[in-house]
Amino acid sequence: MDDTDPITELLQRLRDEDPQAAKKLFARYSRRLTRLAERQLCRRVAAREDGEDVVQSAFRTFFRRLARGEFDIDNSTRLWRLLVRITLLKARAKARYHTAGPRDVRAEVARDSRVPGREPVAREPGPDEAVAFVDLIEELLRGRPDVFREVLERRLQGQRKTVIARDLNLTRKNVDAILRQLERRLTGFVEDLA
């Protein structure tokens, strides 16, 4: 099957639970939907959730609802409009989530703002800070499987979670779970110091 196959055939393959059809549909639309989602997220929300997160959530919803027979799609225009709508709704939901109550990103102080009495942190750590950071990371990873180190290193290098999952042959949920475990452990270390 090539990229010019009718969308109805691709959708039927999806309904028949063909994983290759799901991959093909995702590959066909995900890049454009990611750009759309990123335009919907303000800079501060985008620091927590990126366009790829939104699109993955949109596709999970689409595939789940398609499997339940909730959609009647007969052409690529209708499919595109539906995917755009789901993506926009997901992006708006993420924005609401990250601007509600104690999670409100608008309450965070911008890194480059000049708050009286708070000097900006130097961009490069000094030797003592670097050693302390390495020691903290080693303690954080002690007793954890090697994959924890790989996930953490890649995330600290700025890699997206979806890329980490793909490269390490994990699911996105696995990557999220590893990072949450490390975050909880780090929070425990910080609380012990206080």
C-alpha cells in the first residue's frame, strides 16, 4: 500500500486493528498536527508539554474512538478536520490544566526576569557545583537499572520523551514512569536536606 491509497481503505485497516495502518496514519499527519499544537501552547505551557505530547494524546483518543465505531469518515478532508479538532481540543485542555490552581505556569518567575533581591544564576556551574551535581545524580541512580541512567542523561540533554522512548525501545509511559520515580526520589533528597 502506498501513500496514495484511499483513506477509506486505511481506516478500514485501522478498524481491523492493523498496527501498520496506525503507524502510516500517524506518519502521514503527525508532523503537521504537531506544528498546529505547538502554535496553540503558550511559551510557558510549552516548557511543560510540547506539541508531540498533545498529538500523541490526540491520536490515542482518535484510535480508541475509531475502534468503538464513533466516527463515520469517508475521505481525507473529513479525517484531517477531525484530527485537527481533536488536537486543538487536547492543546486547549493541556493549557487549562497547566494554568489551573497551584500548577499555574503564569505564577512561575521567568528565568530571565530581574526580581529584586534575587540575582540570576550563572549559566555555567563552578567546579564545586558540578561535583555536587554529579554526586547527586550518582546517588539518585544508585540501585536503579541502567535504563534509568540512559533516560535521565538523554532528558538532561534536552531530548524529547518520544525520541527517548523510540531510541531505547520503550513506551512513552515507561519513560514518564522512570522520570516520575527519579523526580520523587530527588524530592525526597531535597526534603531530607531541608
